[in-house]
Amino acid sequence: MGFTTINPATEEAIASYEYMPRDKVVEAAKKAKESFSLWKKTSFAERGVLFRKLAAVLREHKERYAKLAVLEMGKPLKQALAEVEKCAWTCEVYADNAEQWLAEEAVQADGKMHKVVCEPLGVIFSIMPWNFPYWQVFRFGIPTVIAGNVSILKHSNVVPQCAMACEEAFRLAGFPEGVFTTVITDHTSAAGLIKSSLVAGISLTGSTEAGARVAALAGKSLKKCVLELGGSDPFIVLDDADVDAAAKNAAVGRTMNNGQSCIAAKRFIVEKKIAGSFIEKFTAYVKALKVGDPMEMTTDVGPLVNEEGVKRMEAFVADAVSKGASVLCGGKRKEGKGFFFEPTVLADVKPTMDVMKEEVFGPVAPVFAASSDEKIAAAANKTEFGLGACIWTGDEGRGLRLAKEIEAGGVFINSTVKSDPRMPFGGVKKSGIGRELSKYGLKEFVNIKGINAYSVNK
């Protein structure tokens, strides 16, 4: 059995693939475990050299890798190039900081000597989605591998060429065989790996439903898992904000990656005093976005990943309109070939609408007005998700106070939500478990071991 990939911009078939048989998947896991026995003994200096080479490889092949992402999942080329560059930069951040972030820690306790050391766990199995085909992988893989673990990747079947490019980059950089391995396989074999004694931990980025299934399997085997799941991030605009700057960033924040990002701005909660002005400016910026061929550097918004994505956006708009929402721009599929949906702004939105309750993975933006900081915080938290949020205000102190009321893994004041390798990334509620990036993500897949020495009692 296998699958065929489709170019979402043209609806044409790209290539067909066969699934790797289960015995081959197990064989790859065995090789990875053998590699771990040697890799864990390398020094941070040795690992750092390889990660700097990996950064160079990513930059050398940046255009080719970026075009694979455009071809397979429709990301605009200028964004795909930036994604590969961000992976290269993150390699350098960890090469510079990993040893310090995992350094031994001396502790004063009741004995002669006490210290805490961080040691790698083994083979870490990752299951990654199609929407950021490189960043999702390297965001997990860089800290995991530089900590001394080895990794097996099962990527989305939407982006098999990107998946193989990830393994290629590690190989071209000179990493030992088995340190980073890609397997093109099905869910049954993936479940088998999760349960296998060859695997020590699991990381998944994906839907809440997929996360729940993986967590259940990992729990039965008593294995550590990190889950980065869905989001319905609020984009909050207070009455003292620079409305034009907020509106401009709102248009980018909602349509980045064609609206298909877990940390995209998804619910626009605006203080009533400036709601009219914000909506007018926001709609104008959204209308100005160029929708079209994602291979063109001037394109801002490309296609959704598949036909189902288009149908989901049509359903969100239809539900909102049936409950009283107004469509200020967009609202329908773009004519012609490809899975394109026009960037859409909805006004007169109510909390009962699906577009305010569910994760909207496409360029549809509902704008909701609220009259006070308390009501804004209540609206922002009225979701099962808690990944990111942003607050636009001219009063940083007010923004900080409101940020503490928002239930999210990360809150940004006067910036769209983004990830940075120096800061922890992850969510609360149904947006996930654990953290990626920074020193906190680096410690997710290590054994935090306490070593204690005492004087001999005679």
C-alpha cells in the first residue's frame, strides 16, 4: 500500500510512494539504538561542530528545500525560504548554548556532595505535520539530538520529499548513520514504534485528536511524550493601541502560511471604542494581499493543503453567516485550479459561531468587540486551546497585567505570536503537554539524574 502526493496549487499528482514495511521500520529503530550507544558519548564540542555544518548545509540547499515545501504543501516561496533559514539559525543557537543549558548543577543538601546531571534517554520518535515541513522537524530534532539522543522521524504523507530532505541534510552535514532517520510508513507501524522497547520517548506536533491517541499509547508504555497541538490564538487590540500597526500585523498574522499555523492569529478581540477603525484598516490590508502561485516571490497567500481544507473554510463562513455574521471581504473559494480560498474578514461575530470555538486552519478572520479588559480576557480564554496570544497596546504595563490573565503558553505584547529558539514554546489546556525550544525544551528528553555522595559513617 502507499499514497500519492498532490500539488495543492494545480491539483496535479506529484509522485507516488510505497509505505516502508513494518520489519524495515523496526530495523531502522534497531540501527538508531545502536547509533545511540556511540552518539551519547560524543562531547558537546563534537556535536556543536556537526550542527554548525548542518546550518551550512541548510543554507547551501535552501532554495531547493524551500521549493519542495512549496510544491508539496503550497507555502509561499518567500516564507519557505525563511523557514529553512530559521532552522539553520536554530542549529547555531544550540551549538552555542546547549552545553551551558545542560551543565551539571551543584546542590547543597545533607551530604558531602550533590549534583544534578542531564543524560540522554535514547531513541526519540517524532511524528510531525505538513504545515511547517522543516521547522516542525528541526524545532524538535535539534535540541533532541544535541542533547545526545537519536531521532526517528515519521513525517506527514503530504510532504515525503521534505521528510527525506531532512534526513539528507543531517547526512550531508556528516552526522553518523542512525542519528537522524526518516521513515515513510503508515499509522500501524508508527503505533508499533511507540510501543516498542527500542523507543524511549515520543514527540508529536499535530491535532488535539492525534495527540490524545499518541499520549494514550505512550501512557500504556510509560514513556515520556511532548505534544504540541492545536491553537485558537486570540489577537487582542486595546483602545490605546496603534490601530494601523495592529491591523497590518493582524493581516499577516492571520494569513501566514496560508492561515495554516497552530500559532496563527485566529480570533480578533478588539476593544469596542476602536473596533470600527480596526475593522476598516484590517479589511483593507487583507484585501491588499496577493493570492496566487506560491512559487512567485510576490505571493502572500497560496493554496490550502487540500480540498478538505477548502470545504472546512466554506463551512466556517456558512455557519457564521447563518448566525448573523457579515462578510467584509473574501468568503469563498477562488476560481480556477488549486485549493485556494480568498482571505476573509467576518464582522458581527458571536461566541456561538464555530469560527470562534474551533481551530480555523485557513485564512478566515472573525472580529469580536468587547468593552473592558476583564471581558477581553474572558473572551480570549473562552476556548479549549491555550497555545499563544498577542496583545496590542500603547501601555506596556497594561499589556503585562492582561498577559497574566491569558491562559496560554506564550503571550506577545505588540507582536504577532512566533517561536524563537531562545524561548520556550508550547501550550496549556488542549494545546499540548511539555515544551520545545530554549533550555526548557532541551531538558524534555533527558534523564535529570541526582548524584549524591556522603562521608562513610564509622
